[in-house]
Amino acid sequence: MTQTFRTRTRSIRSGLSILALTCFSSGLFFTDALKAEETKQSFTSAVLDPIWQTEQLREPILFLQEEGQLPTGKLFFTPKKIVAVESATRKIVFEEGTDFRWDAEKNQLVLPEGSRIPRLTTEELYPLMTSDTPKIGKPGAPSDTGRGVYFDNKDGYHQLQVEVIYETEPGQWKGPVTKYATDSLPHTTANLKQAKPVKIFLLGDSISEGYNASAYSKAAPGCPAYGELTAMTLESATGSDVDFRNFAVGGWQASQGVKRVDEEKLAEEKPDLVIIAFGMNDVWRKDAAAFKKNIKEIIDAFRAKNSECEFLLISTMLGNENWGMPMDQFYTYRTALKELTGPGIALADLTAVWEEFLKRKTFYDLTGNGVNHPNDFGHIIYAQVLSRMLLDDSAYEVN
């Protein structure tokens, strides 16, 4: 199903004034609306404070416990000060000393006996396939033998994860630093800079559909999926009217995207920018040449109707190696996308961003389902990269 979002975040103050008048007789309703608007602002603010420059991070951890050891979880950066540790739902605040302690030498948090913070043991994370634990087996492996991976495509991982809010010195990020892509995407970036209307289409798989963002899972705090979050941020930062339409479908590969563009005549709607985000399902086929051909067919279809249509290609986050994913293929498929870049076509390299994260974080800190989806933090990271490519420096001067 196509998702269409028309955000209006640029008029927050006037919007809240109208809400105040409309809801004067119902203080409770107004309070809820105000909180919802403040929460929405917190997500767009997070997008405009990207990982490579932030001085305060809200970082997820899923605590893991090896046999005979206390549960632990590592931080990505070295903190100056831990401000708070909260549940990923942001409904529970945990207490230092009682629920966790900080091990500065190992740059990790440790859960003492009696901690309220959830954790998974190795047995729970990799349950027997004969157990009742929600799990998914490795593709091609017998379903009645061995161990799978704890799997939940709703909010199971979200309920187990916590968020550590901490202050940190900038300059610790050693991964790729996203740059403004105005040379590659001159029409879209110019329209945004001039606060002109922009029409953006998104084609992709379940990550792009929104899976495991808490808004999609109908869980608190309601973080939007990266596509909608990017559109919200662009409007908030520029004043542009962003017409964002999401055509992503869970389980799809690039070939199905080609078919949908043709059957629904999407190119005739002449979007300014098309974000193409396949790959997580395609890598199983180990055929980067076919993948490249399909992506090019999508590009050609839109350009046949609008020669100025621009494209943002996403090389996907990494999947879970312990699920048996063909990890080498992520890099091969990224190369295929790079070969398509040029005037009007830019690459958002989320593969490299995830590679950097996994040098110090576990996959389970960043996942929404255990195998191939991001959590709220991951959706925010996606939006950070896309937004930075589309927004000039002025959007980041106050952050």
C-alpha cells in the first residue's frame, strides 16, 4: 500500500497556537497534542544533530549476558557524562548503582544483580529451533535442528533495548562523513534551499516501508520511519512543502520495484527526487549485475518522463552475519550502485555507516527485529544521512 505524508513541521508555533484555541475547553487533549508535537520535534532535532558531529547522543543497547557473567553493553563513543539511561520506549528511567554501573575502563555498562533492565542470555538470543521462543532459522538450514536467532518483527527488540543519553567529545566518529550533495542533485537541493515545493518518492523493501520504527510498530515513543522522518526534517529546516510518497513493500527486491513503477505508471507523476533503497533481500541472490540492471531500469523509467528527475540510491545497512547472510554481497551490491552514480544520481552509503558501528557495537544494539531491520536509532541514522545530502550548511548552524 502506498503511504503519503504531508508534514507541516515548519509551522510549529502557529500550529500550537491554533491547537491551544481549538482545545481550550479540553486541557488534557491539548496537553497530549503538545507532547506529541514536542516528541516530533525531538526526532527532527536528532536528525539535524548527526552522529559525526554530535556532542550528546541517545544510543541504544541490548544487554547481553554470557554464562557466568553479568550482563554488559558497550557504548560507541567515550562519554564525558552519562545523563540518563531510559527504556527505548522512554517510559522508564533507570537508576545508576541500582540498575546499572559504568565501567570506564571497558567503556561499557554493567547490570548488577537485581537490575530492572532487560537482558538476553546467549541461550535466549540463539534459541533452539525446537523451543517456544520466537526465532528464525538460518535460511536453508533444517527447521528442527540447531539454533536460530531471536526474532520479532513488531516491538519485541524495542521492549528489550535501552537508550543511554550521554555527553561526548566531538571528533570520535571515524566513519564516513556525509556531505551536501548539491553537485549531484542540483535541482532538488535548489528547490529546498529556495523553499519551493518538492515531490519525493521512495521505493524499497521492508526497511523503507518502515518496519520496526516504533511509530510503525505502534509503540512509544513513536519514532517515524526514516522516509517520513527525512521529509519532516526537510520541511522543518527549509519551509518547503514536501510531498512524500512511500511505495516500499516488505520482502520486495529491485525487480519488483521495476514492475511497480511500470504497472502503476509512477513516472508519469514526475517526482523531483526518487529514493531507491533495495538490497537487503536482493543480496541473497548474489547477482549484483542483475540488481544494477533493475535499478537502472527504474531510473530510466522516471527519466523518460522527466529528464530532470534526480535519484538518491541507498546502499543498505548490513544484515546479521549470525543469521547466515552473505556479508560479502553487501559490498558487491554497493559497488554496483556506485557505478550508476553521476549527474542527478547520488549514493547514500549506509553500508559503510553500519560497518563503522559494528566495530564497537553488537548488531543487536542496532536492530529492530534481530536479523535485517533497524531500530529507532537506525531509522534516525538513515534520516541523518539523507537529510545531510539534501540540506545545506545553514540547516546545521544552530545544532
